[in-house]
Amino acid sequence: MEKIQKTEQEWRQELDPAAYEVLRHQATERPWTGRYVDEKGDGVYRCAGCGNALFNSDTKFESGSGWPSFTDPMFGEAVETSTDTSHGMVRTEVTCARCGGHLGHVFDDGPGDSGLRYCINSCALSLDPDGKE
């Protein structure tokens, strides 16, 4: 996958303030405030920073966490993970494989075959109802 590299100034100009803070500075939106928490529509969830296809709506489920949750990325190379030790916790951070934007975290308490719960910030996503990959 071709990586996208931009300056902080370019990111700041292209993203709205909330998306900029989440994608570029690992912020987290407050639970139950994101526009996709209760979204039931079909489509492809893309990275709000670069448009990379990340999750299919078929893998979205209600986790009760306050953030959109998915069982699996659209394809293995869509996201990357790393260890996050911020805030006195050890978690697995999820980033967009194309632009490196922070999306959220993945936990091992999800339903389905993977047993994973990708807990993703709404403002890091854009729902494409006609999306195809």
C-alpha cells in the first residue's frame, strides 16, 4: 500500500479540528458523541484523513462501549497496530495503514470468529454508502 505523507500544516488545513486531534494527535472523542455510534446504514467506512477503505458495515456491531465497533478490517493491510502505553494502560492502538492516522484501539473481547473489537473514533471515519473495494 502506498503511504501518504503530509506536513502537520497540510493535515491541519485538510481536516476538521476534531478529526485532526484524533487522527494526528491520538485524541479520543467522548463516548456516545460520535456520529457513527448508532449508524445502521450499509457501506464502507473509510479513513477520514485519506479515504482508505477500513471497515465494511457488515462487520459493525453494537458493543455498548460508546464508539463504533467492528469485528474485522476490510482486509488485513487496511490497518496497522502497535502497543500503546499511554494513560497508565497497555492497549493495542489501531492506525490507518495508508496515512498513519490514529483510529482507536482493538480489544480481544469481540464477537465473531476473530474475537476482536475494533473500537474506532467516529471522527476518524467517513461512511461511503456506495463504497466498493
